Amino acid sequence: MDKEVVLQLSNEQLYDEFVESVISDSIGLEGLVSELEQSSRFKEDFIFRIHVQTARQFILVCQQKSDAVLEKAEELIERAHILELPKILTLNYHILGNAYRFLNFLEKALECFMNVLKYSRIYNLNNLTSIVYFYISELYMTHDDVNTGLEYLNRAFSTLEETKDKEPRYDMKRVMFSSNMIQLLYLTKKYEEIEQYVKVMQENFERDSSPQALYTYKLALLFYFFTQNNYEEAQKIFYELLDLIGDLDAKYFILKAYCEIMLEHNIDYDFYEKELLLAETWEGSGNSYINYALNNSLYKYFEKKGDKDKAFSSLKKSFNQIEKEMSDLKTDKVNSFKIIEKNFSIEEDISSVEKKNNELELMAEEANRNKNLAESALHRLKIVSELGKKLTYSLDVQDIIKTVYRRLVKGIPLTKFVIMIKNSELNRLESIAYYAGGKQKDNITVDFDDKNSVFVEVFKTNKFIKIDDFNDSEGFAKQRKLSSDIFCSSVLFLPLSIENEVLGVCSIQHKESNIYKPEDVEFLEQLMPFLAIALNNAFKSQALEQEINHHKKTQNELEEVNHKLEALSYLDGLTQISNRRDFEKKILGYLQKSREQGISLSLFMFDIDYFKFYNDSYGHLEGDNALKTVATIIQKHFSEAGGISARFGGEEFIAACLGLNEEESILLGNKIREDVFAQDILNEKAPLKKLSISIGISYYNGLEELKKSFVMRWADVSLYQAKQDGKNRVVLKTIKAGEEPPEGLE
């Protein structure tokens, strides 16, 4: 595509044939966009101009130049609204959302993406819907809301299939979507569903092996090989990913994910020691949380190796990163306010006002040839200057209107006074002031397409109109028939404009004909710029106040959501009892209390018998319900016993209690086992035909020093023994002094 081809396109062809081409090849067509920005059509044709500007915005966001995007975004969105260009409107919201995403203003990004969905529904568009669902899914994944992320990703897949014939880069999007789905399924431990998405991803990757598709493809394989326990292949993929990306933050993300999964799979540090120690040699990520996670992993590694100095150093770095994360959060909030403030600046350039006053005073001095005329002009200038200062200091619309009206009534003949302001959304002029005979009248409106309206003519041409006798003027006969109740004999129409932007029209009228003298007109023409500036500032102030109130409300809602998310981070999403992370945090306190006070600790591990049979027979939805039932029973019993309980993963649960003896521990385990069995949950393929659980208990008397891993491992050994002995039973192991658990089970 070359410059001359684009210049010959009609306005209706510009989006589909030009903008879509830039979306598909933003790097290759950047030079073309630069050429079009210098063309005469760009300067003269505003429809053509907004298409080229939008293409430039897309290129800028692809280059992650978010600040440059923000400078033009709101203006282009407003113009797209006015020009009724829905594709340009939704694409600019999409571009702005990604700019906010790169700046980490995620709530603003979500607001923009929701606007894309909103206007896509209104205008029946679907060209951006699937990718926007995908980006919203990623926003929720960033906040660890896996379930909502999964919901939006499924919507992205569904929409992509519905619009596949119209989707640009369909195969690449399928690779991206499948990659994220594999990661989400890994996080939710739905390993059995991953295989199908790996096949889908491989098929689409064969048709689109672009660098972006290659990266997302390899990232998904990293998670996939972990589900297959193929750690050597996962390690190979890890290094391939590092070679693919040049951005250090992206490398840190891969390193964090790799090390965390290795730790989750209990892989010996010797296997991935080289990779983990990369975190020591690199400069540090721009993401404080990633730095914290890796320093925490280094702390655990050095602690196990017995290097106390390095362990302490890594721990200190972890705390420093937590403090930096809090500082960054505050900075992000301040930057959010600054973005809003930047969009609604209400300060008037005082020097420009003074410059105008000086120019007016010079004009009066030059008129000194006629002393009386000069004195009169100077007097008007002072009135305008004083009145202008009053107006520009006020931010209240009605206060500005009353100030002007009171001064005009004193200074010039006046029967009617009307101010009409544009309403771009409703495509019309609306009165904000209408005085007749000293009394306020009902507001009036005039549509932009009203060809007979003098208000509309002045608004569109930005030119002053003076009518000496409206009732006798042949040029306004048609308007007189339509609007005899609005106009008097002498009528002045003055545009309210700042530079070339017209805000509205002010009309000054009197019942007598030929009433307005040249000095009256001059006074009004001098006053109108001040009135326009004052009204513009007031409107912006109102909008800013509304935006700030909206932002405060959003901030409060976000804080409330953050509190809920913080609470949810310690809960298992399915069963709504504590998760493994929360349990492992609390069990350390139990161990410390057991040692310090010399009281016993009983740690229980539960596993649902033949649960795979149950899922295969009744489906995962029923399997989820069974997990919830078992979780409720376990939580009930341990709450009554003053203990703690959690979902350990899959169909396994874990719990602990202080102060029970061995007999009481076995009794508690049997009560829970019997309660589960008494639910009469059918499991036809199991020997007992009903759902049952096996329980392993490790019993620690609190008198010896014992590691948390030993207590948990002995409980696992007991659970294994219960399984081996026929399931649906309780096995307890009393841990003796110095007795270590076996390394592996057959």
C-alpha cells in the first residue's frame, strides 16, 4: 500500500482498507503514516485526519509510548463521538486501554476495555471484542483472580470462533488464548484439560509462527511439561524463552514462574540451582513483586545451604521490595490523579489576559484623535478588564451569567439576553441563560441541522451577525415566521469562542430597532472572549469535580475490592476454606507454640478414596460438589476442636490441632471419616459403592525440636499406610525423638 492509493480512498473505505492494514503491519507502514500526515488531505479533510491520527496512535501504543498516546487519546475519542465513527471510537478506547495497561493503571485500562465492549454492542461491531476479552482476562490474572480471568478467557475463545472469518491474525490469537488457558488450568490444577489446548495451540502455531506467537507457544509448553513431570524438557524450554526475549522484566517473569513451579514440585535445588542464581547476577526487575518472590526463593535456598549471610541478605532484599511495592502503589495512585488533572486543566494563562488588556489599551490610545471617543473607549476597556478578571476568577456558571447580565443591563440597551452552548452528544445548542424583560424564561434548544436558525449559522461560521430591524429585514423573513417569539427588533449574535473552537453563541436584543451603536458592539466583542474563557473554565471545573468524585468513589470501591481480594488470597476458591499457603503460614505458629509450651501437636492429612472414579462417573461439577461437602465436614470438626484446616490440593485436605492425645486424635479422625461416609454419596466404581476418605495422622509431643516438613511428611506416610491397608480408615504415627521420615514411598 502506498501514499497515492490511500489518498484516493473514500472516507467509507479508510478504516477497512487503511487502518486495518496498519493494525496488521504497524512497523512496515509507519513510514506511510508519516507521509500521509504531511499531505494536503490530512490538513483539509477532518475525517481523513482522524483515521491517520488513529493509525499513529496504534503505532505509538505498539511501541509502548504510552505518554504520547495519552496526549491525543481523549481528543480523538471526543471527535470520534461527534463524527459518529464507531470503529474509530472503539479502536481509540482499545489503544487508550493498552496505554494505561503498560503504565500499570489497571483500573483505567479496565474502564477503557469495558467502553470498547459497550460501544461494540451499541454499534453491532465485533472486530475488537475477542482481543478485549483476552486483555480483561489478563488484568484479572494480574490480580490473581483466576476464576474471573478464566471466565473472560472463555468469552474470548467463544467470540473468536464466532468471528473467525473476519478476525485479523486469527491463528496468532488462538495461540495466545490457548497459552493463557494452559497457564490458568495449571494454576487451578485442572491438568487433565490442558492436553486439548496444547493440541489446539500446536495446530494454530503451524500456521502462524510469528515472534509473538512463538513466545506465547513456548511459555505454555513450560507449564505443560511441568504437568507431565518432564523437568528436563521444562528446563530446556526455559532457556529457549530467555533467548527469545530481550526485555529484562520479561526474563524476570519467566525466571520467577520457573523457580516457583520447581519449588511447588519439591524439585531438589541442585537441579535448578544455576537458574535460581541468575536472579543474583541480573540487575533487578522493574516489578517489585517479582524481585520479592525471587529474593524469597534465594533466601530459602541459601538457608538450606547453610549460608546464613546470603540468606539474611536475600531476606533483607525481600523486605526492601515489599517497601518499594507499597511506595510504587502510592506513586501509581498519585499518577492516576495527575492523568485526570491533566485532562481538565482550569488555569487560564494570566499573561495572555494581560496581553489582551494591553492591546486594548493601546487601541484606545491610538483613538486619541477624538478626545471624547478615546475617553469613552478607555472607560469601556476598564469595564471589560475589571469584568473579565471577575469572570475568569469564578468557576460557577450561574454566578458568571448573573455577573455579565447585571453589567449589561447597566451599560447597554437590553430587552432579551440569551446564551446558547453546544451539546455535542445531543447534536444541538442549549440555552444556559434566557432573560426577557428582566425575568428568566424556560430554556430553549436548537438542533445543529436547523438551517433556518441564526444561532446555528453563527455557531458554525464563528462570525458576528448584527440585525438592525429583525421585523423588517427581508433576509430573515423565514426565521421571523418560525421564531417570532424569541427575537426582538434589534438583535446581535456574538460567537463565544477560544481561538477557533466555538463553545456557543450569545444574543443581545432590544425591542426598538437600530438601537445598538458601534461602541456597544465594540464593547460586546471585547467582552465575549472573557465570557467564553470563564464559561469554558467553569465547565471544565464541573467536569473535573465530577471526575474527581467519580475517582474517589472508584478508589473506595477498589480499596474494598482489595480487602476482599486479600481475604480471598488465603481461601481456596472452590471450597471457601483456607488454602495451602494459609495453612503453611499458620502451622509454623502451631509448631512454635507446641515447642514453647510442651503441648502435643496432631497433624491430619485427608485424601478422598477413588476420587478419579467419582469424577469419571459423575463429571467434574459433581466432583466439585463432593469436595465442598468433605471440606465443610472437616472444617466443622476442627473449628469445634479449636484447630485449623485447609484444602491441600486436588482431593487432599490438611488440618492440625493442639493438645489432643493419641487416642483423642484417632477418635477425631474417625468421626470425620464416619461423617463423610454417612453422607451416602454414591461412587459406584469404588469397592464400598460410596464416597469415603482415608486419614493419616502424625503425632508430636512438643518436647523435641522438629521441622515442619517432618511433621507433614510423617502425616503423609500415615496417609499412605491407610491407603495401602484398604482405604476408609485412620492411621496414626507417633513421632519419636530424632526419627526422620522416609525419603520416598513405593
